[in-house]
Amino acid sequence: MANPNNVPLLDINRDNAPHQDEFVEALAKVVESGRFLFGPDVVELEREVAGYSQVENAVGCASGSDALLLALMALNIGPGDEVIVPSFTFFASVSCITRLGATPVFVDIRPDTFNVDVDKIAEAITPNTKAIIPVHLFGQCAEIDRICQIACENDIPVVEDAAQAIGAAYHSRPAGSWGAVGCFSFYPTKNLGGMGDGGMMTSYDAAMADRLRLFAGHGMRPRYYHQVVGINSRLDTFQAAVLRVKLRDLPNAVEKRSDIAARYSRLLSDANLVGDDQLTMPHQDPNAFHVWNQFAIRVAGGRRDDLRAHLSERGVGSEIYYPVPMHKQECFQYLKVDGSNLPETEKACAEVLNLPIFPSLTEAEQIQVVDTIANFYAASARMAA
Ligand SMILES: *Cc1c(COP(=O)(O)O)cnc(C)c1O
């Protein structure tokens, strides 16, 4: 039986519970319609996500990973091409590059936001650079205005990995509306999470959106005539129906995440746990509207793993996003990347700890998380004394 004192990293059922009737009603309509692919909910969701992200076009696909892959396919990325990307990210930001035979060029992150360091992007550009993939990590936009500026000066398209950042904005302009393509994921743990896999690509450019749709549908147009070698990547109608219910509630869910983040910072600071030798709170870029997909702290002094074990033993969930940078992954060793210019990436992998954050997380649960952290430090202070 679940211990009532346990605090889960994430409780999707609890978040979903208030919408159960709406889900059942929406899904029943899909069953009755018999249109399991290309149903009206897919078209409507594309319109709604485009509206929410203030961009003209949106194209559904099977996952956030496919969204990134399709974006690079539509940009004709292939062997000999270089794509600039952070190494501190989820695998899919990079596998889309290597899968097409292109070469990822890793750039370091800023220590404060964990997002890509724009000055390092400028240094990494070569005549072979064919795309830049900034990742809006943990729900906060990278400095996408400067990134687009540099990209524009060098005539290089930007593909935004906005998998964790639907509804986020920079200078009030939404994630996914800046680059040539914006890529979203509807994986269940994302801020707009489905009940399975799903993804979407956005673009201000109608021709690009058309190309994305072509590649997502086997490059087939008209039927059985294939213009390009695409893939089969569709958002199914069941997912779209569920996602439309959740999208209606997304602004409210983001507000709750934001309140939770503010409360963690307050509670941890009140407990005297914030400081260079203990915990560092997530930094908010004043130009960014953060949607808090993750609450990522740093744990100083090489104590992250001990703190995590302490939390785990006491039923408090936490996670490490991400323990191993992409340039150190086994499958990317053939790239022979020299990690010496990625010190902040490696430091972040050693220090980052993600605390529970989801809209229905209660204040009592947050207090328990903070108390459990506090007694970790109190116990080690006693040991030292
Ligand atoms: C989740 C995620 C993806 C991939 O999305 P899927 O829908 O799981 O394929 C890509 N990039 C980042 C940064 C992610 O967090």
C-alpha cells in the first residue's frame, strides 16, 4: 500500500481526475465517429495549438522526437551537415541529427538557466552549419531572440525544441513561434500531456508547414505518388481529443506550477537551505515566461546523489534530468567529442536535481519535501560537529 507520507515525483492520475468525464465524453465521440486518424479533433487541435503559440501553422505528428526529425528532414539536413545543439538535453534533440547522417556540434550551457549559451553558438558556426536547435529546457525559453538574430545573420534555420515549453514565451512571444519550426511533445509528463505519444510542429511559414505535412505522410501526394521519402508519423484522433480537453485547462495548470515553484523557493530559503554550499534555486530569466515543466535545483559539494537517496528512503520522489550529457553517451562515442569545452554541461549533470512539480501537488506535500531536505542537512551538520 502507498505510504500516505509519500510524495510522488509526478501524479498524472491526480492531475487528470477532475477532467475524467470530459475525457470519456470526448473519447466516446471519436469511437462513434470511427475516424481514428485525421479526425476533426486533430484539425481542431492543430488550430488551437497554433493559436495558443501565436503562429500561423501547426502540423500534428506521432511524437516530439518525430517533430524534431521531420523538421530536419524538411530542411534537407543530411551527411556533411553540422547542427548546433546543447549536450545537456534529452536524447531526441540529438538523435534527429545523427539519424539523418548529419553531425551534432555541441555547445555549452549557461550555468544559471541550464539553457544553451548564445555566445558559444556564435563560436560554433562553420560554413557547414545547416541548423541550430536551441532547447527550451525545463519550461523556460533559451535566449531565442539573440539565437534567431545570429542564425538570421548567418542564414541558418532555427528549430526550436519546445518539447518541455508549450505556452512559454520570451519577450512575450511564445515558444515555437520564433524559429523556422517549433517542435512540441505531448508525452504524458509534458505540460500538455496526452494518454500516449503525440507531437506537433509549428511554423509561421505555410510552405514549411506544407513540407512538414508531406514528410509526415510518407512524402505521398497525391495518393500513391511519393515526392520524397518521408515517414509515417501521425497524431491519432484519440490523443487529439484528450489533448483538446487538457489544452482548455493549460493556462490554469501553468499558474499552479508557477505558484508551486514560487513556494519551493520561499520554503527552501526560509529553511536556510539556499546558498553556494547547499542548494541553488532555478534562475528565472527576466525576459522569459517560465511554464515550470521542471523545478531544477543544484546541489553543491558533490552531495546530490546522497540527498536523492535520502529523499528516496523517505518516500519523496525526485529525478535527475539529465545524469549523462549527450557527448558522453555510448552511442555517440563515434563522434569523438572533446568534452573540455562543455564544463558547465558536465557540472550540471553532476549537480542537478529535479523536485516534484505537477499542478495538483499540495502545499503539505511541498512542506514535506522541504522538511526532508532540511533534515538531510541537519543530520550531516550533526555528523560534522
Ligand atoms: C520529451 C522531449 C522530447 C521528445 O518528445 P517525445 O514526445 O517523448 O518523443 C524531445 N526533446 C526534449 C527536450 C524533451 O523533453
